[in-house]
Amino acid sequence: MVALKPLALFLLAAILEVFGCYVFWSWLRLERSPWLIVPGVLSLVFFALTLAHVDAPFAGRAYAAYGGIYIASALLWLLAVERVTPGPVGSPGSGPLRRGSARHPSWASLRISPSHPRSRASALFRRARRENRTMAV
């Protein structure tokens, strides 16, 4: 149950990232309206905010766990929105990446919250409390 929240956040982040990047692609490559930049920028801002809400002790671990979901969502975008079937390079090449990211040790670390005794943030807060200081969150 704990892994469902990060998974939902990763899926939402993937949709926002692929949409935002596709909008810029369609503006530059398909000569669409420059007004598409506005929803593209908003989508990428919300993508960054969504990915930042994943409860992980380090950003790199969240990004590594997110990688496989991004690849799968990009392939689904290719099928659903662009109506293109991935070729022999896209599908087989992405399989090992998706499997590798599914087994990545980062998934285990996503369960560690800042209040967990082993998390770095928890150690920083405990040290600040001992030294009688306050820390900005």
C-alpha cells in the first residue's frame, strides 16, 4: 500500500512531462502555434512539483525509480497520441530498462519518510534539536 502513492505520483509526473515536452516538440517541429508554449511550461512546472512530492530521502533515488515509468508512458504516448507503433528499436530496447528500474533499490528507499530514524532529513532535524536551533523546512 505504501508504494501506491509514489507510483501514482510517478504516473502523474510522467503524463505531465511527456505532455509538456510534446507541446514544445509540436511547436518547433510541427509548426504549431507559439501559444502552445504556455500549457507546455505549466505542465513542466507541475511535473517538477509532482516529482518533488515523492517521499524519497534523495532526489536521485526518486529520479531513478521514475525512469522506467517515464519510458513506459512515453511508449504509450507514442501509441495513443501520435498513433505510431514503436519499432524494433523502441520496444525491445525499453524492456530491460523498465525491468531494471522496477527492481531498482530506489523503490525500497521510497518507503523511508523524513521521520524515519535512518533518513538524512531526520538526522539533520535531530541534530538541530540537540543544538537548540530551528531549521527552515
